[in-house]
Amino acid sequence: MSVATVSLSGVGKAFGPATILHDVSIEVAHGEFVALVGPSGSGKSTLLRMIAGLEEVTSGEIRIDGRVVNDVPAKARDVAMVFQNYALYPHMTVAQNLGFALRMRRLPRAEIGRRVGEVARSLNLEELLDRYPRQLSGGERQRVATGRAIVRQPQVFLFDEPLSNLDAALRVHVRAELRALHRKVGVASIYVTHDQVEAMTMADRIVVLRGGRIEQIGAPLDLYDRPASIFVATFIGSPA
Ligand code: ADP
Ligand code: MG
């Protein structure tokens, strides 16, 4: 039997007296792209942050490649996260931004150059390597932020509304790029969005969160054809 790349079983989260996630169980296979959707405040970011190791797990278990990681610190997890506010290092060039995590890991200079070149090629950043972030458009910055995450070659990719700062036309374009990249790199991706069109067009499966609980998990067409509740039907059927 193959082991899911990411597996959450009975995961809960409390901040003081407030329990904001309840008994969340999700399995994401190698190569799978899962969208996590739900209204603001439903616990999407907190769930991603727990998988990344940026937030402690209150109950249940998180496994990556079969290993329980509840007590494994963020930097020792094979996970990369791309945020909505992808703050690039302003005083570093694109090439330096891309290579930063590898310099921190003390990889040999030639290996860093090779990996940065590879990532720049796959994200169409080759012409931009000597520019500074302020000299880039929003879409270009987004690509650099993505590149900065994949250069480490993580097993797991977490995206927290990475396109919400881009205008609509660009969003469609970068969406396709991210999906193609996922296909190429073959990792397990969890993609948070509040945009159901994004979820429907990008995801192999969609997880719907509501008030910290899973409302439904299914392929996009399953949710569309057989929504488990009025809540899911309204979410899937509403305009972006
Ligand atoms: P989403 O990303 O779906 O909008 P979040 O995961 O950011 O939701 O937040 C879920 C709930 O947890 C919200 O009610 C939020 O106020 C609360 N929350 C998030 N982070 C903290 C924190 N550090 N301390 C207390 N409450 C928090
Ligand atoms: Mg959020």
C-alpha cells in the first residue's frame, strides 16, 4: 500500500479556550493537487500553518511521507509554503532571492547556481535574474516567490491564497503556470483559495471547510453534481 505524502488524522486546533479546527482528516497522495476552500475564518490558514510546522497541533496527528511530524520543527519538514504576501528580500536580486534558502543550507555554490538556473528556466525568470523586486511586476514577484519555495525541492507544497494580490487577467495566467509546475515537479500540493473557480479548475480534489470542520471532500465534479449541503452548493455555484 502506498503511503500518502500528507496525512492528517483527527487534527484539532485550539487558541486558548477557542477551538477553531475540529477532527480534520485529509490524505493527499504524491502528485495530487488539493484545493482547500471555505469562508474567511474557517481555519484554512491555520491548517496550512500546522502542516508547515508554524503552528502547534492541539490534537490528532500530521504525517508527511508516513512520519508523524507533530513535534518536528518547520525547518526540518520537507515542506514549502507560498503566502499571499510573498515578501521578497528587497535588497537582493531575483537570483539571490531564489538561492537564499540554499545558501542558508550551505549547499556548494555550483549546486546553488545549477538549481537556481533550473528553477528560473521552469518559471520563465531567466531574463529577470539580475533585477531587484521593486523592478518586477506583481505577476513576476509571484513567480519569484514560487521559485523561492520550489528551489528547495520539497515533498509538499502549501499555497495560501497566492494569487489574491494579482489582477483578474494575471490570476488566470499564473493559475495555469502553477498547475503546470505542480504537474512537472510532481509533489503533493495543498492550495488554499476562497475563489471557487480557481478550486474547480485547478484541483484534483476539493476540501470544503466550514467553521473548522470538513463539510465535504470530493473531485470538483462530485461537488458540483452532488453537493453534500446547501452550504457547498451555494459556495460552488456562486460567482467569483
Ligand atoms: P482562514 O484562513 O480560513 O480565514 P484562519 O485560519 O486565519 O482562517 O483563522 C481561523 C480562526 O482562528 C479565526 O477565527 C481566527 O480569528 C482564529 N485565529 C487564527 N490565528 C489565531 C491566533 N494566533 N490566536 C487566536 N486566534 C487565532
Ligand atoms: Mg487565511
